[in-house]
Amino acid sequence: MKDSQEFYEGMGLKFLDPQNETEGIREYLKLEEEFVLRTFKGVDSVLDVGCGEGRYLRKLAPIVGKITGIDFAEQLVDLAKKSTANFSNVTTLLGRAEHLPTLVEETFTYALLAWNTIGNIPQELHQCIFDNLAKLVDEKIFISTFQCSPEVMDERLRYYAKTGFKVENIDGNQVILEGGLHCANAYPLSYFQELLESRGFSMKTYDFGFVGVMIEGTKTSI
Ligand SMILES: C[S@@+](CC[C@H](N)C(=O)[O-])C[C@H]1O[C@@H](n2cnc3c(N)ncnc32)[C@H](O)[C@@H]1O
């Protein structure tokens, strides 16, 4: 699976534009946001992995101690930096999730991977990224992603049609868009359970309508 850096340096902004949302996607993202604002209130420090143009940096800065966003798309990091310039507790870094230990020195109370960021990252990098998170996160990792079902795939395809992205191929839960510039994947919950439990995290899930799910990993060992 190719990574989506080139895609997010250009046309990928369409994924961050609410005008393109279908009903199921809108419900997923609304429930995700309500959950994040409720659950992260008062948390000391947050790492937002794949922070995009800074949606959650702006929303969480007023209610958490401090928040650091990292993303590998320069145009999105620039937007995130500009739109959070008035918050003294926000840091935005250009870099890759797989290189996190070289980008940050401190640990974080919570980490967030919102809006299927995990499904945008090639699967061969997941082990390394979860190793990084296990070291950098003190309490909880939150991963918001698509559920896996034929109904969700239909909704995703309606959404991709609305954004105007060309679907090249569908392979299981993976949709390949725009000549392979972007691959959006989804994984069964058992996959995340293994990634989390093998690193000393227990797992709980919260459905966001029929489309999305939040996976909450809680550190049980140090
Ligand atoms: C679907 S967007 C979600 C953006 C943001 N989390 C939100 O909820 O609005 C996925 C983001 O992950 C970033 N991304 C994908 N792979 C990455 C990687 N390996 N390291 C850092 N960022 C990555 C993309 O640039 C993009 O901004």
C-alpha cells in the first residue's frame, strides 16, 4: 500500500471539507467529535497523530493542558500552524508517525488518531507506529476508524463519489483512489485488539452510527 503524502499535499483537503459528507459520514464525524470533546476535557497532554489542518488542535486546545499535532503533509501543517497561532499550548510538527520518537521528547497522557488516519497509513507501518505509541503514551490511545461491513463500504463509495475522487479498485475493505495516490483501508476490530493487547493495552469500543467506531486502548502495564 502506497502512503498518501502526495495526495494530502494536494487534493486530499477535500476529505477535510464538511460539504462533501454523506449522511452516514456526517453522523460518524459528529459522534466522533462529541466523544473526543467529552473524553479529552481536562486531560494534561495530548498527541494528535495525523492532525491534518488542525481540526482537533483548535477544538481541544481550550480544554486540555497542552496538545501536539504531527502530520506529514506540509500544506496541512501550515494551515494547522496558522489556525492555532493564538493558542500558547499547541505545538504542530511536520513529520511521520513512524518517526515519532525522533520528533518528540516528552510522553503524552492521551494519543488520538481521528477520522480513519490509521486506515490511511500503510499496514506495514502499523507495528512500528504502535510500538512508538506504546512508549509515548502514558494512559490511553484513541483510534477512530471505519467499521467493516458491506453497508459501510456502500456509504464510503457514495462519499468518494461526492468528493469527486476516482475509485480505481476495491480490495476487501481497501479502496484505491486516484490512480493509487490514496488508499483508504479499514480493519476488523480483532486486528486492533492484537496490536493493542500485545503492547499492554486493553481495548474498548464505541460505535459512531453504523459507519464509524472509536477504539479506546488503555495501558494496563508499564
Ligand atoms: C483522514 S486525514 C485526518 C485528519 C485529522 N486527523 C482530522 O481528523 O481532521 C488523515 C491525516 O493523516 C495524515 N497522515 C497519513 N499518514 C501519515 C503518516 N505516516 N505520518 C503522519 N501523518 C500522516 C495525512 O496527511 C492526513 O492529514
